[in-house]
Amino acid sequence: MTLDPQLLALLVCPITRTPLRYDEAAQELVADRAGLAYPIRDGVPILLIEAAREFAPVED
């Protein structure tokens, strides 16, 4: 399943307010600076911090 590019252009990380990167293989929206990956379930992005998976943030 792919994510609508227009929707992706509107979505931002709820913590950093930075754009999200779509990881199609994992079905996640990734906030590199926050170190969080938000799941996409049944085509719906779940932008809740408590639903996100943590990883080591990417430094600029």
C-alpha cells in the first residue's frame, strides 16, 4: 500500500514539527530528528507519540 503524496506533504512530526519520511517497507512515517517511527495501520497514519517506535535519532 502506498501513501498519498499530497497527504505526506501535509503531515509533520507532532513533537518536532518537521516533515516525515515514508518508509513503505515498514509501513511507517519516520521522524528522523525525533527518533520516532509512527505506524500506518490500514492506510491511516497513527501520529500518537505513545504508538511510535523509538530509534536513535539522526543528527544534522
